[in-house]
Amino acid sequence: MTGRTDRARLFPFLTLLLAVLLWSSSFIAMKIVLRSFDPYVMIFGRLFIASIALLPFLKLLREVRYQPGDWKYLCFMALCEPCLYFVFESNALRFTSASQAGMVTATLPLLVAVAAVPLLNEKISRSMMAGFVMAVGGVVWLSLSGEACEGAPNPALGNTLEGLAMCAATGYIVTLKRLSFRYSPHFLTGFQAVAGATFFLPLLFLPSTVLPTHFPLDATLSIVYLGLVVTLGAYGMHNYAVSKIPASKSTAFINLIPVFTVIMGWLILDERFTPQQFAASALVLAGVIISQRRDR
């Protein structure tokens, strides 16, 4: 009986770990897609595929009991992520490398902790504040020390956009925690996919959006992967885990994204860090570690 209870407690953490691994791979997949497709084509494609995949489960989603007044929280959650988040992140990867963008995500747990002070009435410790300052300083250093290359023509701009994506993700996580007490992870994931596809559809008709005339196999399969595996799989597992464990513990797993992304960027995209970028990345991770310490 005890073993079964331990496995039940461990399961949300295992699903969260897998979600983080899939999220890390999304940086690589998006980098591949952006070689051939416009950012808005990529985003709409992945969200449209995710929405279509939800059709067999439409009956289950209809059984959700809507709570009056929650429309504003649901809409704000979807606006933050996937809408604003994908706008910033997809454009960020046009200017910076997947590895550097992954490093910027290390600031997300600290941003959530800071946002929880006014929104969730949580307290922030001195070590958390010190870690936050160190991590942000590391991201600034990482951005300024980035060398322009074919895969990262403007690292400073790209990393800034990725930082804005993390601000949007903060709003998403804080709102998700509120909604997870009343709605199932499947409903919240489905709502995100459909709302996101609806948001990005008009953007395909902007004069600046380049519609595809051919569909390279690697980029097309990467969009399918982003839609089915990342958008539905990773977000579904994350939403499930958040409903089972505290938000502070769930965001701590985000710290693994930079590690996984750097490894994948090196193996798949042949990305490299300069000595300054290694030092800046170490400062980011040190700030995250210090932020997790408890004050005496």
C-alpha cells in the first residue's frame, strides 16, 4: 500500500520532467521550422494540428462545468500563453540560438516567485531576491556577449524577446494555478490550443506574413511534432502536474530546460558557446540555485 502511495506521489514529478524534456526539444524543432516557414505559419500550424487532434475528445470537453466569471481568467491565460508567448519566442529564435534562448528560460521560476508576492500573497526571501538579480544579470551578460552568426544574427534582440516570452509565461503559470482547482488539465490544454489557433489565424493574412509555397519534409514534420507532442503532450502533462503539486515546486523543474536545450543544440544543431557565454550561463544557474535556498 505504501509503495503504491509513493508511486502516486512520484507520478506528477515524472510527468513534469518529461514535459520539460519535450519543451527543451521544442527550441530545436522551432529552429528547424524557421529555416523554411514564417513564424506565424509555424505557430498556427502547430496549434491547428493540436486543435484537430482534440476532436475525438470533444464529448469529454463538453462535460466541463463552467464557473461564472472565469472567462476573464481563461482568456488571460490563453493570451499569455500560447498567444503572446509564441509571438515573442518564435521571433526570438530568428535572432538568437536555441541554446541561448534555453538559458533565458532559467529566469522563469524567479519571475513566477516575484509575481506570486502581489498576486498570491506569497513572501519573497532575501536569497530569492539576490538570486533573481544574479540571474537577470547573467541573462543581460549572455545577450551582450553573444556573437552574431548565421544561426544567431542578433543575440541581444533575440534574448530580449525570449525574456518577454518568459514574462508572458509567468502570467500563464500564475493564472493556470488558479484555474487548475476548477478545471481538468485536458480542458485547459484544449482551450489553449483552440484559442491560440483562433488568435493566429488572422495573422496569416498580414502583408508581412510569408505564406509557404512548398513544404520541406524536415520542417513539416517538425510542425507536426510541435503540435502533437509538444503542444498537447508537454502542456497536458505540465497542466496535470501543476494541479497536483505546488507551483513553486513545478516551476523549479523549468531550471532543467537550459541544460537539456544546450545539449540538444550541441548534438543536433552544432551550436557552440563562447567562454563569456559559458560564464554568463553559470551566473544565471548560480542565481537560480541561490534563489532556491532558504534564509535562516
